[in-house]
Amino acid sequence: MVIQSIDGKYKKEFKSRPCSGLSVAKLAFTQDDRRAVFMLSGDTLAILTLGTSSIKFIENVKSFEVQKKATEDGWHMLKLRKK
């Protein structure tokens, strides 16, 4: 999977590796387009801050949903279902 800005100044690539079990599943962007949220194979959720190399991983996640609208203070919420 490749996430790239329209102007090409930012690009982040995630290579699938079937042997290692690394592959990208469901992907969503937050409403403000500042983060990409996606499942890696297995049970790991990844949250990438776009335009940076900052990525957070949360293990033991079964699925997720991204709230479509930010709260008044600008926070986005993820609804997680642990295994």
C-alpha cells in the first residue's frame, strides 16, 4: 500500500510480505485528513499521521471504525473491539 500526497512531496509505502504475515487490510482516513488508520494482518491497528513518519501501533484489535465527524475540540475517536 502506498499513501502519497497529490503534489508528490509526501509518500509512505507499506510493503506486503505474505511470508511474514504483513499485509494491509481495511483503511480509513480521519475527517480532517490528518491521519490514516488501517489494520495490518493479524490484529494490529496502525495510525499514521500524514505528512510525517509518525505511526502508532495498537495490538490485539479485532476491528475498528473511524468517527465520521470530529468532536467540538477537534478530537477524532476510534471505536475499537478488542479480541
